[in-house]
Amino acid sequence: MAQSIKLGDDLMKIVRRESELQSRSLAGQIAHWVRIGRAIEKSGNFDHARITAALAGEIETTALTDEEKDVWLDGFVEKMGQASPEEEAFFAQRRQLGRGVGLDEGGNLVHEKAGRKA
């Protein structure tokens, strides 16, 4: 019996791109990844606890198997794309002070208050 699930827009963007590249339907791409993930987790070369420890900086990534490194890299990229509460507070304070808050498409520093480039 088919069931519906909700996936975030960011994940669906990845699924759409990959499904087009692989000539699969969206459901087919997700099912393919589920089968791969399940096989990796059940293999003797994969330990989710070790990947979690590497993401937390408790063990070196050089201690991971190739399969674990692949999963670690996906998790690392995801974590790097999410601002921590400290980073959010830092940039909120910069916005309040009118200091640079980011870069535009040309690599120029953007200021919040004046909307001008530095």
C-alpha cells in the first residue's frame, strides 16, 4: 500500500535533480536511495554511531571506512548549511549595528541598514 510522506523543499530539490539525471521518477529515486541506505546500514562496513561521533568531532574521519566517510560527508555538508544559534545571534547583532551581513552575487559586502555595498 502506497503512503505519502512530507519531505523538505531542500531535499526535494536534490531528489528532482538526481531523478532527472538518472531517468527515474521522484518515487523511484527515493526508493533507490532507501534501498542503498538500508544496504549500507546493514553492511559490516558501516557503523552509524561512529559517523555520529565523527560529526561531533569525537573521532577522526580517517578512522571511518569508505562507506562511513560517504555518509559522514553528506551529514557534514548538511550541518555546514545550517547556522548555529550562536551564528544567528552574531549576524542579528551585525544587522542591528548596520555592519556587513553577507556577500552579494558579485562578492561585495552587503550592509543591512543602508542596503549599500562596502
